[in-house]
Amino acid sequence: MEKEWKICTPHQDKVQELASQLNIHPLIIQVLFNRGIEEKDSIHKFLYPSLKDLHSPFHMKDMDKAVDRVIKAILNREGIVIYGDYDADGVTSTALLLDFLQGLGGNVSYYIPNRLEEGYGLNRKALDQIARSGTRLVITVDCGITNIQEIEYARGLGMDTIITDHHETPVDLPPALAILNPKQPGCTFPFKELAGVGVVFNLIIALRARLREMGFWKDIPVPNLKNYLDIVALGTIADMVPLVDENRIFVKIGLTLLTKGSRPGIAALKNVSGLEMKEIEASDVGFKLAPRINAGGRIGVANDGVELLIAKDRDTARPFAERLNQNNHQRQRMEEQILSDVLRHIDMDSSLLQRKSLVLASSKWHPGVIGIVASRLVEQYLRPVILISLIEGIGKGSCRSIKEFNLYEGLKSCRHLLEGFGGHKYAAGMTLLEGNITEFYRFFEATVRESLPDRELYPKMEIDSMVNLDDLTETFTEHLCLLPPFGIANPEPIFCTSGLNITDIQVVGEKHLKFKAFQGTTPFEVIGFNMGHYYSSLNSSIQIAFVPQVNMWQEKRSLRLKLKDIKIN
């Protein structure tokens, strides 16, 4: 299906004014305007992320209460348990807080539930076990905001609870001692889109500030929290939160630390991922490092990820990295099997694609893998997708959505048919009885139809600007390097152009298109992956949409244009 190109509205006068004031190429300013970043100060902060631009963690509701309780537990050597989640955000959150509190001399351990046996969030059996160990304080990370009954139960067992979470908040909040979640009502923390690990990092900043005031480190160096940003970046990218504001600061600095790989667990993870000698980009984290951390919680043991990240030497870290790598290979095989099964369902029942959502269930599908498959189906079919794994009459669903449909609100409208649900606008999880699936699909499909006009299901591509290739100067190339890390809310810029002179057309690797294009004097190398079928159609009247990518060779920058689409006129 041909993609609809949506070219963003140019803001020439304002862009030129800011480009002159900031000494930044106008095309870069236009890209930032398209991302909603339009003021001089916000543009400067975006292009030059700095730790000094982090918000005060004490703006977060309940931060004072949380800090006071954690410090009391540290000083009194009370038993503390960090209760995590089994995904990469939960694993990095657990490792981060565990390492920091152990460094304070805390009597601290952690607990991550088994995805298959216990499911997401707090459960009573786990709390019983934790209470029997003498624990007085439970700190949840990346979970807990929907666990009203379980938090009440923990209180009855004589344990205080601090919730650190970033998921959408229910109407009624759990009766915890403190709740750290920027999305909760009454929270004045300016940035609402932190990952779970970002919330934990803010707690650590606040703890260090308070302990420093108390003279806790008067005879030893105060810990440098910047050294934790490799872990924070890993969890932030993995959870696919917007890479703006604090998330951008964490990831920009964290990628540098990931490249250095001085943490033994990170070094071991890079080794099994084939990234030892590479400068780490956000895409390397998203496609190579994070999936291996996630694989432990999906089909193995999430604790392997925590133990990897807190390992003090490479010999200790290596077996955890190797086990996670093996889990990831197994996950990939399962993923392909489930995807093949789903596509066969769709081939056998063409009416499925007449609907605006896809909801499918099977007892053969592993609940730890269906979320990845759902994401791939959203990309392919451009509609919300829910895949449900059935186990003994209970369905565990992984839900993914397009940006035009708020998944969390959609599930909320069907909550009378669900045993539980939680998540975000684009990704969520849910539990329901097998007998309710048909009725749920009917309700959910009606909700989606009400929200999405037909045109929303057509493939669209947002173009940042029409350009002449001669606009892509050395200055542009230099300033383009200020835009990464790319990710959610900050995608790679896409430009379009026409009226090209094309030479040296070839098909490489059997299916990839390669040619040179110019409009003035400077030729640009153009590569189109899986676009070899356009070989015989190229002429001077084509339009191309492309991402400009910077190549470094012998310390010299050059641009290559990666094709996103071609229109044949």
C-alpha cells in the first residue's frame, strides 16, 4: 500500500531567526519545531543535554516521605526488599536501587516475581515470604500502582511500602506510605514520562542530597551518581518512553558510559551481543542489549539480569550474560513460531482485516513473547493488536497500539470484562477469563471504531521538510550530530526531494538499491534496503523520502541518504 506523505508546515521566518541566534543550521531548527520544541531556551537544552537541567526530585509528590523512611531503614539496619518487575525497566530499576542502597550499608535484598507462575506486580504469597524474612520496608520499582489490596495486605503483615512506578494511575491509589509516580494526581514534578528506572534515579538523587546534608559521607567521597546512567539509559530505552527532557539527558550521557563498558556486567552483555568495539547508539540498546535483559524475564529468570548488572567482575558477570544470550535466541525462535501462527490465522480468516483491531488468543503462545509479536503486527497492519496467551482458563494479554489510539483508555472502557489491566497509551497488559474473550473483542472493536476514522489505518510518513540536496552542507552534517539519541518522540529526521540526477544505479546483496544522486555539484550515496525492485523505475522525475545518516571515516564526516520511500511519477 502506497504511503501518504505528510510534509510538516515550514516556519521559515521564525526558523531563520532562531538559526541565526543559536548558530544552528535552519533545517535542524525546523526539525525541532516539528517536534514541538520552538523556544530558544528549550532548543538549546535539547541540543546540549546537561545534568544541571534535571528537575529537583523533591518536586515529586511524597518524595520527602519516601526519603525519610528509606534513611530511617538504612540507619536502623531494618530489612529492606526491593520488589521489581521482570522486564528490562524493572530489572534495571532493581539493580540500580539495590546497588545504591547496598553502598549505603543497607540491609537490602530484592524479589522479582516469576512471569508464568506469579504474573505482574505484588502478590500475597510473595509478601508472606518477604515478611517471614524479617523485612520492615518494601520498595516497589516499575510496579505497584494498581496493587491496592496487596499493599493493604503488606501493611497487615507489619511492613511499610513505598511505591515507585510510572504507569497510568487508577482512580483509587494503594494505601502505601509513599507513592512516587509523576502521573499521580497532585504531583508537581514537571516531566511525566519517566521510565520506572528514571523514577528510581530521582529517588536516589533525593537520598544522596538528604544524606549529604546529614553529613553521612563526611570521611569518604560522596558517590557520583553519573556512573549509574549506563543502567538508567538501558532501562529508559528498553521501556520505549519519549526521549525528551530528563529521559534525553539520561540516555545521552548513559550511551557514553555504555560505550566505555566499564561496568563488568555491561561489558559482558556487549560481548555476547557483538558490540564490544562499537560506539553504542540507542538502536543498539533497543535491538541488542535490552532484548537480552528482557529475555530473562520472558522465558528464563529475571534475576539473571539483576545479577549481571551488579556483578563486580567479568568472571562473575559472564555466565549471566551467556545465559541471557541463550534465552534471547530461544525467545527469537518462539517469536517466529507465534508470528507464523498468527499470520496463518489471518490468511484463513480474511474478515479479521475488515476490523480495526486484532484480538487473537491461543493456548500455544508463550505469554513472555506475545508482546513482541504484537508490536510487529501493529507495524504490519497499522491497528491496535492484542494477543492473548491462554493458561487453564485464564487469558494473559499483551496489547500494543498505533499513536492515534490510546490503548489504556480503550482497555478502561472494557474493564468490566477484565480481571485486571495496566500500562500506557501504546503498550499495556491485561488479564481476563477465557470465556470473556469474545465479548471483550466485541466491546474493544467498537471502542476502536468509535475512535479511528478509516484514514487512520493507511500508512503515513511524516516528512520534516522538502529540501534541495545542496542544503545538506558540512554545517548541516555537523549539527545533525546534535539530534541523537533517536527514539520515541525524537525519530530520525526524514526529508524529501525531487528533480534528481541519478547515476551508478545498482542492486546490491540481491535486494537492496544503491545509486548516486545530486542536484548541484555534490553527489550523495543513496541506499534503499529491500528496495531493489525499484531498479528499472528510477528516472529524474522520481521523488524520494530519506533519512540523512552521518558516516565517519578517518575522522571525516560524510552523509549517506537512507531511503524511506520512493514515489514514481
